[in-house]
Amino acid sequence: MTLQSLIIDCDPGVDDAAALFLAFAAPELELLAVTTVGGNVPAHLTQRNARMLRQISGREDVPVFGGAERPLKRPPAGAGEFHGPEGLGDLEPFEPHGIIGDGPAANAIVDLVMKRPAGSVAIAVLGPMTNLALAMKRERRLAEHLGPVVVMGGARSEGGNITASAEFNIWADPDAAAVVFGSGCQVIAFGLDATHQVRATEARIRAIETIRTEPARTTAALLRFSQRTERTLVGWPAPDWGAPLHDPCPIAWLMRPDLFTLKPCRIEVETGSDLTRGHTAVEFRVDPATARHRWAVAADAQGVFDLMVETLKGAQGGRGG
């Protein structure tokens, strides 16, 4: 098996947690580091949450680096109403053991990518893109040295979840997103058009609940929290609709690209207008041979959950606090 070297940049977050549990247990991935950013909850909580999830997974070998506390040019945003005040739903917070990576996340990204062969390190950005944008500003060669940048963010035909046209991760720091999309690196974007197809229905949560590992049990509990929250705050058009599972989609694609349909495109981000702040303009009228961006248009939802179930069965897990 050829391992994909990977950095995960995230803002845990309930769905970030599900993505991390998947990645920590994935035999296909060489997880080099987790970097955290302020987003769903403030930065001091996202770093602690990542370390909690690392401990539950028994993966203290993976360093966690804290990162940006605020967007490049704007006040911090938050989404605690969807993730709980601590960011991890009903999970009781605890002070995790294990070391914190030395230095800020942006420096860690530069160091980990630039010391390896060009194109060999992927980065999955599951929150605002502030850390990666800062890294690109610090090392101008980073974009051309990176492997695929796999992003959860944006919306096109599905519309936004924070404004009429903007998805939260892009809206929270549109200036950083504009830097990344404009850098020339290869970006695979999983926006709401695809992630809204991947829903945690009752049957899918029950399948995870049958797995007797701590990461699986915690994943199922977090999905139960999202189920209740989504029903209360958003409302469902059908009894077994289910909450969308956003952040695991980029990780699932790295493991099983066949689960998603991508289209070559050009993506630009609105940074000037307050009305359309964070809007992702996805243009499919491009030359596929030279396009640097791809947009996920379809997902095999059952396939994603089957992958999660099989991977979490192999998770060892550690102590929860």
C-alpha cells in the first residue's frame, strides 16, 4: 500500500472530530500533523479539542500545532450553536496529555511540506484557511511544492449555510481562501453541493454504534448531537433526513477517490462585498488540461459511511481522560 502523507488543518468541531477519527484510523494515510485554527469555536478550544480526539484515538504520535486565533483581516467568527460551547457537542471536556507541537501552525506546515519531495504532502483544510494562507505568505514556494490541497468549503448550486450564498468556512476568512485558491496549487473543493448529500441517517449512526472501539462510540455520540441540533435549528424535510457530514468528505476522498465525482473548474472568492462575502464563484467553463481546481458535484453517501464503519472497526483508541 502506498501511503498518502497528510497534514490536517481543522477547527474541531463535531464534524471535524468525525474526520479526525477517520484519519487517525486510516491505514492509507501517513498523518504528519494536525494543525488547528479558530473557527467553529475559539483557537484555544480547537487546539485542546484536537488533542482530546488524538488521545481518544490513541495517536499521541501525531503532533498537534496550534494556529491562528483570528482571520487575516476580520473579527473572529464562531458556530458554537451547531457544535456546542466547547465545540464537541455533549463530549465532556478534559485536559489531554501529550505534547503540543513547538511553534505556530503556519511554520509547521512550511517545515513539514518543504522538507519532503515536491507533491508528496497533501493538506486537508477542514476549517477557515487562515493557517495555510499564512504559510503561503511565509514561504512563496509552498504552493508549487504542495501535493493536493483538499478543502471542505464553499457552495454553488446548494446555496450557503451562513448567508444566502456563502458556506461558513469560506465566509469566516474569505481573504485567506482567496489566497489559497489564487496560489496556483491544486485544490479539490468539497462544498455543500457534495457534503449535503452525505447525511448521518438513523441507520448509518446505528451502524457506527455497533463498533466496540472508543473512537467509534465517540463518533456516534457526536453524530447524535448533530442529529438533534440540525433538527432543532434547521428542521428536516423528512423524518430520516439526517445531519450532513461535511468534514469527513475530504478525508474519505483521499482514501477512496471513487466515492466522489469531481469537475475541473476555476474557483474565486468574493472578499469585497458584505452582501456576498465568502461567495465561491465556481466556473466550469475551463480547459480541463490546465485547470488547477476541482469541485465535488456528487458523493456516494452510503459508500462514505461504509468506509467509516470499516475503518473505525480497526481503530484501537486510548483513554478518554
